[in-house]
Amino acid sequence: MSDDKTQISIRIQRSMLSELDRIAEALDRDRTWVILNALRSYLDDEGADVLSELEAVGSLDRGEGVDFDEVLREAETIIAASDRKYAGRRA
């Protein structure tokens, strides 16, 4: 991880701050550690989903997608071939 850090400022409800402080005390960590851990969890989970969707939309905007009708035709072709292959076994 890079040592390139910057400071930010946020406003949160007092009750949330109280919870953060209780968690930090229980873990024998400081408030910053708890907040950074929470942010990392968000970025690894929901944040990663958002970024993935953003990239997918950008890909579609660049014309890199596959036409749905083409995908549907290919799926129907695969299903039909499977039906023919196993038609004799069902009898």
C-alpha cells in the first residue's frame, strides 16, 4: 500500500461517532483505524460492484457489447442441438 495519504473531513451523527469510538476501544485501536477498515470493506464489496457496473456501462457506450438478439440466437442453437442429441434417450 502507498504512503501517499490525504486528509478528509466528514460530518456524522453523534450516535455513529459514539459507536465508532466504542468499537475502537473494544479493539484497542484508534477511531481512524476503524473508519479506514470500514471504508476498505465498502470499497471491496459494494464499491467494487459500483465500479464494475460503471466499467460495463462504459464498455457498452464504446460499442463493445454483444447484441442481445445474437446471444439469444446462439442460445437457441445450443438448446436445439442438445434437444436433438438427447431426443433418442428420452423415449
